Amino acid sequence: MPTNQLQITPADHVQGNPDAPVTLIEYGDYECPHCGHAYWAIKDLQAEYGDDLRFAYRNFPLTQMHPMAEPAAEAAEFAGSHGRFWEMHDAIYENQERLSVPMLLELAAGLTLDSNELTQAFDDGKFTPRIREDFMSGVRAGVNGTPTFFINGVRYNGSYEDLGAAIDDQLGRARVA
């Protein structure tokens, strides 16, 4: 599998220490319930590992199963164009059970972003190419469902509940239970 698709790029949304020994990339879908559960697990891992973990999120909306996944990704990218990606990302996952276009507009307004501008971005498909770029990088990397994780460029095939053990393996330490 080509690892060049799994390197962090300037287009990625990244949190954490750029020099962290472990990089976790998630291909996610904002409407996917498993991604919603993984969101909380990743928050815990970020708190636990601090500067040892860098996290990147890429859009992989499974639109046939999750019709709101793409509008949610568009809203996150819209917020990202205003330097507010992670705030919108978090707000979407924290309100996943009521995901709708009105809710996305409400979240944008709550971040002091122009909801009319977001509506126009939806209408114009302004962020669709960016989302397709993420999606296709996932397809090339063998992603076929969400959430899918890569740790230091290698696909992780376990459950998100066991990501800590895999990160410990990368750090060369035993898992503290």
C-alpha cells in the first residue's frame, strides 16, 4: 500500500505537536455513529498522550448511508476556511444526534461565522472538491468504511477502543491500564 497518501500535508487539519513520535490519521464521517464514539476516545487519547500524539482528520462521508455527512463535512471545511475547523468538528460530533442543516447553520452562528455565507457555500458546492480530495486519498489508501485509522502511515485494523495499546506499541512502552 502506498504510504505517500498517508503523510500529513499542508491541506490536512492537524492537532498536536508537529514533532510527535506518533501521528494518528482518521478518515471519518460526521454522521457515522462509530465515528461519534471514536471522537470521544480520541479526545481521551489526546489528553493522555499530549505532545506524543499528533492527530489529523480527513473527510470520508459515506453519503449513501449518511446523507448529512457531506453537509457536515462542508460546514467543517467552511469553518476551517475561517480558522475554526476544530471548533466546528467538535461541535458537530458533540451534537451528532441532531445533525441537520439548520443545526449546522446554528453551530456556525455560535462560532460567530456567517450562516448566510455557509448557506451560499452549500449551494455553490464550494468545499466539495476539498472533501472529494480527502475521500479519494482514503480510497487510494484502502479505506472502505469509517472510522478508519492510520498510525504513523500504517493502517490500524483494530477497534478505536484499542488505539491506546497501538500508540503504546509505537512509543515502545507497555500499556498502563
